Amino acid sequence: MNYFSLNNREHTSNFENAVVRGLAPDKGLYFPDKIKKLPASFFQNIGNLDRTEISFEAIKAYVGDEIPDSALIDIINETVDFEFPIVDVKKNIGSLELFHGPTLAFKDVGARFMAGSLGYFIKKGNLGKITVLVATSGDTGGAVANGFLGIEGIDVVILYPKAKVSEIQEKQLTTLGQNITALEVDGNFDDCQAMVKKAFLDSEITDHRKLTSANSINVARWLPQMFYYFFAYKQLKEIDKKLVFSVPSGNFGNICAGLLAREMGLPIDHFVASNNANDTVTNYLETEEYNPKPSVQTISNAMDVGDPSNFVRVLKLFKDKHANLKEHFSAYSFDDEKTKQAIKEVYSETKYVMDPHGAVGYLGLKKFLESNPEYHGTFLETAHPVKFLETVEAAIKKKVEIPDSIKGLMDKQKKSLQISNYDELKNYLLQ
């Protein structure tokens, strides 16, 4: 499988180079040259397949022969060795829980798969030491730190916005040590992401360090997110209704992976991009004009992205045509007050506890179903409510039980370096 740059189709790469580079030299995101269509028999028999078998069939074409089947299966086994249940919340509405992994967030899947793939390439070849440079608005940092912890030949540098992630999220990315370094940025996520992209194009840095990114711009982080849509379909297959998935959306890698799965033949009829106050894509659907703007801080902080990188991939899947996109894709935005109210109301009615991101997903699904009752809806619960204790407990008026894995974090000492601009990042990377 070859990949091409979305800035210049003439620039192509194999899977290994796309993973190692992260971004194409022209700053474009990589996109697969072909989209693998899975046979109808795969979906008919999906109930007889386990998670590893499903994932292997979904991802194999995009890896090609660059990772042997046996090694790829080992990577997948490590990636999906936890549950992905759909919990019935209300009639016609279910929650796909993606927080049962080691850092209690959906990004465990992409981070673990990328760590396994990059680790394989380092052991196989003469790549030397690689620095994974990543920006996080919340959960990416912890998932990447956990996924890459202790892998030989890899250093991880994580940029996160000061005072704009939850305490637990911050602990997850600042307390591990070893090959993990956290840089606390005086700014927002967009500032962090802009610094990372600039570093990739800075020859002074790239001559000194071999950089790759573990944000969802990297194909090895983006593609495996399709797995849990296949897992969900296995659980929903017998429902005699059209299926809609509502995805809390920030950088749009997650929903883009679901749309790719649909393009491969997965029978999901519609997707809803559920956004917080960062409504760039919602406005695009309404106006056909894409106008990125500075991100706004919200209680669903992992979605605080004003210029989502992966939306260009979403558009490519729909041949860059607004009309094509609107046929199978909707977008809605909700403010913090509506998000808090949704957490409160759903808990009051059902005793189900949502985190703020899941609550935004629920709101988007509910809005879609109001005018499309013929669908069965699933929203993605992308992080455990414990990661947002203050917000969730204030809404439900009850203590949230803290998992043992989190209790052990809270007494650990935070270790981070503070930076305020690109020059300070550059100086660090040149050390």
C-alpha cells in the first residue's frame, strides 16, 4: 500500500516511511492510495470472529507486507486486549465505551498500534533513535506516554496546554519518566499543534533528531481507530434499523477512521460529528466555508481544536464535495451548559454516567434522531468519567468511583518543563 500527500499527490510513501515521518515533507497528511473494500462475507460472518481477527482483516491491506502477518497479529493482540462494550442507555440509544484500556481513553488503541509498528521498524532496520513529538489537548498525551513507555530507541516529547487539561490527564503524561518528557506550554492546543508542525519543517531540528508524530495525523495512529467501529457493528448486526454513530470530535481523526471503515463496506449509514463550542466544522456544513479560528476552552477539553487537522482527510473521502459529505455526515455544536445538563439528565433518568465528551456525543445523537427516528443510534463514550471528576460529580451530585489504576497516579510527582514559544521548544530539541 502506498500513501500520498494530500498537499501533492505526486509525493508518495510506503507505510513504514509514512509512520516514521508522520507528515509528508510538504506538510501534507498521508492518505492511502487505495481503499480496501471488504467482501460481504466478512460482515456476514463477523459474529464468528474475535477482535484480533476483525482488526487484522481491516488493517492488513494498509500495512501490506511491510510487517509480517505474525508480527502484525502480535501488535494487534497488544492493541485490543480489552473490552469495547455497547451499553444500552435509552431506547434506541447505546454508548460504545472506549475507556477500558490502560489510560481509560479511546486513544489507547491508536497509540498502542503505532508504538508496536514503530517499535517493529526500529528493531528491523537502521533507523537509529527516533523522537516522537506530539501535541495533546487531553487524552493523546497519556495514551502515547503509556504506549511508548520504555520502548528502546524511542524518546517521547509531549506538548500540552498549561491549565487546560484535567488533573488526571496531566498526571498520566507527566509522571512516567524514563523516555517520556512533558512540555507544559503557555498557550492552547492549537499553539502546541502549530509548534509540532513547525518543528517537523525545521531542518536545524530534523538534521539533529529524527522526528515523527503520534497525533492522529500519523497513519499508524489514525487507521487503527477504525477497529472499534467494526467491533460495534458485530454487537449491532442483528438490529433491523439503519445505524448512526455520533462521535465527539476534536481533531477529527476518530470520526475519519469510522468514515474510512464505512468506505470499506462497514454498514453504518450516517455519522454525526458532535462538537463543543469549537464549531469550525459545524459552520462549514452550514455555509460551505471552512474558516478555522483559535480554539475555545471548554469542559470537554480533548475536543478544543479550532483547526482540525484530519478534516482534510474527511473531505478526501467524499471527493472534496460538500454535497457528498452532507449525505452521510452531520455536525452539531453544544456549549458547556448543555453538556452539563445532559450529564445530569441522563444520570437522573438512567443512572448512566457520561464524561463531558460522551455527553456532547449523546447530544449530537439525540438531535439527529429527533428528525431521523428510523435510525438506531450509538454515541462514543471516549473517556472514563473519572478523568473529569469535578465536572461530572458537580452534575450528578455523587462521587465517582476512582479505578485503582488512577488512585496510584494521584500521589506521584508531576515532572514537566515549561515553555512559552517555539524557540524554547527548538532549544530543547537541539540539546
